[in-house]
Amino acid sequence: MLVEPLTAENINEICELDAACFAAPWQVNSWLSELRQSKVLGIKGFGGLLALASFLPVFDEAELTKIMVLPTARRRGLGEKVLFSALAALLDLQVKRLFLEVAEQNKAARAFYEKHGFIISGRRENYYENPSDNAILMELNVLASSLLTPGTGCAISHEAHGEER
């Protein structure tokens, strides 16, 4: 399965995936704005969109705004694959640090990020609603990330994020 850039043409699939993954998914207009401002990469399967990562680069930093895997497709390495592809794209953009926020009670997501080298850098009280939760702020030094070290099993095609080599 290839990682490929997503566009407004994929809006229905994106919204369906978001609704399957989150209790409070983004509205269509929010996703259309995200697609205009950010880079969105996805993995498609026979049943449609299986995973995506969305990130907003700003100079030498970026925010990972969403990463999600269809619940029935989890534990197959798709989250890692889309994250690896996002990191490769960020390196091409000379991004040094990647930031994200995750619900404090989302232990699976926090473990995923920690496994991949993200460290806790802060906390926002009562950040999330529906359900109410704090946000844990995390960051990754993209340049020092072991995710991109040869021999880690990370094979990334630069065509995956729309660039030719």
C-alpha cells in the first residue's frame, strides 16, 4: 500500500475516516481548510482510506494536526508507515521539530508517540471537550529521529509525498 498526497477530491473519504476514528470529528469545512494549508498524506486500501497524517509546516517547525488509522485496520503498521512518510516529507522541507498534542487519557496514542521518539514538552488543562480531557504536548527532533535511521526498517519513497527524485 502506497502513501500518497490527499486533496479536496478525497474529502468524503477523509471525513468518513475521521468520523470512524474520533468522537468529535472535524467538519467538512475544517478539512477543506486543512487540505489548503497543510500537507495531508494517506494510505488507501480496497475499502477506501485506511490511514492519514496531516501536518502543517511553518519555517523549520511543524505541527502534526491529525494522524489516524481506521479502527479495523489498526495494528498493521499503517500508523508507522504514514508517520514515516510525513517525517520524510518534513526532512525535505528542512523541518527540525515536529509538535503535537494528544489527549492525556489516550494511552494508546501516547504510547505510539513515545515509542517513536516524541517527548512530553507540556500540558494544557481542560483542552479537549466531549469528553473533557487535558492535552499533553509532545515534540520530536526530526533530524535526530531514529525513525529515519538506516536499518530501522523504514523504507520511504519520496514519490509518496508528491516529489520526484
